[in-house]
Amino acid sequence: MQKHIAVEINQLMLEFSKKLNDSLLLLRDSGEQDDFEKYREDAGKLMTIMYLDIMKPIHLCYPDLESPGLS
């Protein structure tokens, strides 16, 4: 993968992760605990896939793109 593409994809994955996290906080703050727990589980699966299957391979090729604390 060309670096400029890797940079764009990496940035998108970071944005998606933030949006997922924001959606978790929204649901958590709604007080609907049962819904929140299920949603948190599903969002966690998405974040794991995004990191292991998309971001980690990019970071192996371009270590400079990895955010501190992700390794």
C-alpha cells in the first residue's frame, strides 16, 4: 500500500474509532444500561477488527503512523 493511502486510511480509522467511542458515551449517559452493555460489546468487536485487521498491518509497514499507546 502506498504511504499516502495508508495515511488516509489510518486517519479514517482513528476518526471512526472516536465516533464509535462518542456513540458509546451517548448511550451510556442515556441511562439505558442493558442497551449500553450490548452496544459496548458490539462496538468493541468493531474496534478490535479495525485495529487488528486494518490499522496494525498499516503500522507494521509504516511504524511512524502508529499513535503512541497503541502498540
